[in-house]
Amino acid sequence: MMKKRRVFIGFVLAWLIWFLNSAITGRTGAIIDIYERGTLAWQSTIELVQAVGKCLYFWVNFTAPFIIDVGNLVSRLNATLTWRMRIMMTAFLSIVIGLYLIARQVVLHQEGVKRVAFQSSILIVAPSLWMGLAIIPNAELWLPTTLMLATSVYPCIQSARSFWTRDVEACGRWLRYWVVFPIVDACREALQEYQTGLFQQQQQQQQHAYDGGDGDVSDSAPPSDGTAIRDAQRILLIFTLWLQVWDGSLSF
């Protein structure tokens, strides 16, 4: 463990020395250069993930076409549901899966009763948080920032702290969180983009009404008050808390 820590610190120091040398020796645009390199690395990672996903889809379509048919059926059914119905159904399925996993732990590991009891407490904490967050006004203002802090900033701080204090258990817990982090961050970004699009749509509707138009709104438009977005963000915040405090990543 100590050897790995020294290697990591040496790697970070080497990178910092390279960066400072690039900036001090008169190489202008060092920060822009690093940003461009990071952007290229991130874009290539996204392209790799998309390529792998496309490959898996076609192989499943070839070896198990019935799975694709079931997925298409679920997609068609999902299109008939409202946003609130989708969120509530997702929450219900999450609770059912959680109860199944808890029962499985009880059956397979009789000695883990305390852990099971601790995991079960989320069934009380989650609804309480749901109702508590619902009564806080102006959720559209603070929820996105809170999600960003809870999903990215706080885990970074705690991960660095665990690594620095050599807390093996905490390091393992945060490493498991970072495995699930891409899914959490993708959901957060999608909700943020959807909320931005909703705001722009509301602005366009108001401008159209001000100009004396008929206010053409498509049937597929989201609810004007953004209730579904706030509900989804609350669910994601509670899910993130479950991953971090209850070590929910072990369920994946």
C-alpha cells in the first residue's frame, strides 16, 4: 500500500513539475494546452464507450434477439407514461430490488444481521428525505448545485482524505462509488440539460404569448412547472446518498 502511494504521489509531483516548467519557461497557453489534452482524452473515452455499447447491442441482437424485442416493448410502454409515473415506477422498482438484495444477504450471510439492519434504514431515511426536500422552496435554484456538490465535489474531497489517512475501508467504499459515478453523472447532466431546455421553452412560450401568438405547445412537452425534473433530481440525490453512506455500490 505504501509503495503504491509513493508511486501515485511521484506521478502527481512529476505532472506538477511539468506544468510549472511549461508555464515558467514562457510557454504561453499551458493551461489551454492541458485543457485541450483533457478534452481530447475525454472525447476519445466517450467514443470508446459508444463503440463498445454499439458492439454489445449488435451482438445481443444477434445472439439473443428476444431481449431486444422485450426492450422495444418496454420502450413503447414507457412512451405512454407521464414523467411522474415513470419516476414513481422507478422508485418502486428500486425499493423492490433493495428488499430482494437485503433478503438475499440475510439468507446467505446470517452473521451480517447488523449490516442488513443498517441497510434497511434507507427505507425509512429515503421517504423522509423525499418529503423534507419537497418542502424546501425554490428547488430549481439549489437542487442542481447540490447535486453537483454531492456527486462530484464531496466524493473527491473524501476520496483524497481517505487516501491520505490510509483508511483502507473508506478507500474501498469510495472506489466502489467511482465505479458507479459515470452513471450518476450522466443522469445529472441529462437532467441539467433537460431543465435548461425546459427553461428555454418557457421563455419562448412567454415571448410568443407576448407577441400575440397562439402559444403552440407540442403534446410531448414536459410539464410547465418542471415538477418531473425536480422529482428526478431528488431521487438522484437520495440515490447518491445511498451509494455514499450506505455503500450501495456493493449491490452492483
